[in-house]
Amino acid sequence: MKILLILFISLCHSVAYCQDYKTLVSQATESYFKKEYAQSTELFQQAFKVGTPSRSDYYQAASAAAPAKKTDLALKWLNQAFDQGFINIRHLRKDPDLVSLQATEGWKDLLARMQKKVDQIEANYDKPLQNELLTVFDEDQKYRLQIGEITQKYGAESNEVKALWKTIDKKDSTNLAKVKSILDRYGWVGEDKVGPQANGALFLVIQHADLSTQQKYLPMMQEAVKAGKARPSSLALLEDRVALGEKRRQTYGSQIGEDSTGTSYVLPLTDPDNVDKRREAMGLGPLADYVKRWGIVWDVAIYKKQLPELEKREGIK
């Protein structure tokens, strides 16, 4: 018993309440979204002592460390993300969280190493098609990334927000015409031909399209997932959106609604008790972690009580 107690104390050293890795990463991410960068960085440090970080965890941690003025730590984590396969150099260069690193030698060295790796990987890509899809990706995300800031500044019903949505609708229409043409000519082009971000542009544009377009291309994406040309996690989001569009319950809880008071909630969901099993099968994390970004505290018992009213509100059959 004494040996076990010593072992227990050793394992818990410097880790509050012996929290597990996922819990600490979740708390760190939550602090990051609250712009509590120093707290987020500390939590990531604790997590990395007790678990094995993924490349996305390292990158997220670096995105907290840089604005927390932990330059060396941020660069260390970015290099570790790269060592584990992170090569999205376009995103890296544009990430506003990392601006403070760009004058450092460590940043320049990292970009040089990453660019060399990217050039090797992309040697056999269809570069014209990749560039076309990367432009689509940028146009899809560029204005959507402004929604939160402009809404907070001017209000959800302001002329500024309405003007922004008009711009988004116009860009979506242009992007959809391009993506339809690509899908009809080439099918669902895999990452091996155009890279992950360009491949992801196909999903984003279809996800943001009208229901009939989503219904048309959903079977193509389902086959693409089976063939390894699209990501199951993205398919889950599209399947949820189509289900709700058809007035059915969603499967994975990815779609969020907002009531008249501005309170967010999970749109009607089938079998809430087992949602995390379904999410895990598609490469998604726990629903409780996912919904935190909307300020939702997930409680399955409470949700099941609310579900009949939510279904009535949303017109679910």
C-alpha cells in the first residue's frame, strides 16, 4: 500500500487533481478562446507532461503561447507540430496569433524547413487545380472570419452585418459554380492530388450551399470517404446539415441553433446518450468539448427533456 501511495503521489505531481490529458487540453482550449493566453499556455504545459500531444494540440498551444509572449515556447511547439506532420504553411503565414514570431530567426528557419517539405510532397500535385481550390477556400473563409468581430462591434441586425452577409452570399454563389464544375469533371479530388486545404474547399462550399445541392453531392462525398479522398469528420457535418434540412434529427450534434435571446443550443439530435460514440467513429471529439465554443454546457439528461420542444421549434418530423 505504501508503494502504491508513493506511486500515486508521483503520478499526480504538478498536475492539479491528477486531471487527465484530454481534460487539460479542453480547459486550455477554452482559455484560449476566452483570450486568456497565459492561462491557456500553462494548461497546455501541464497537459503535455501527462499525455502525448497531437500536431494539432502542439499548434493550438503555440497559438496561445505566442500572444502570451512565450516566444521560445511557441516556436518549440510549432517545430514539434511540424515534426509530427503539420505542413499547412499557408495557414501558418496568415495566422494572426503568430504575428509576434515572424521577425525571429526561429520562425524563418521553421518556414524554410516546412517549405522544403511542402515542395517535396506537392511535386506531383495538379497545381492549377490546387491553386483554383485554394482561392475558393480563401474566398469562402475570408468574410466568414469577420462575422464575429463585426457582429460584436455593430450588432447582429446592423447594416454592417447585413452587408457582410450579402458579400458572403455573392462569393458563395461564385464558389459553388466553380466547385460544381470541378466535381462534375473530376469527382471528389483527394488530398493526394491537391493537398488537404484544397481538398477541404470542396466540402466547405457544398456545406454552405442550398439543400438540393447538398443532397446531390452527399452520396459523392460518402463514396469519397470510403475511398480515402475526404475526411469522415467533414462528412459528419454535411450529413447533419442535410438531415436537419430534411426536417430529421441530426446524428453527430454538429449543428447549433440560437434562440431569440441569443442563447445557443444543440439542434435536435437522435439518441443523445450515444452521440460521443458516433462522433468518435467519425474522428470527432466529445460533444461537451465541441459545444463549449458557443457557451453551451452539455448535459444529456437536461437536453433530452428539452428535446420535444426543440423538435417542435425546428419542425422536425
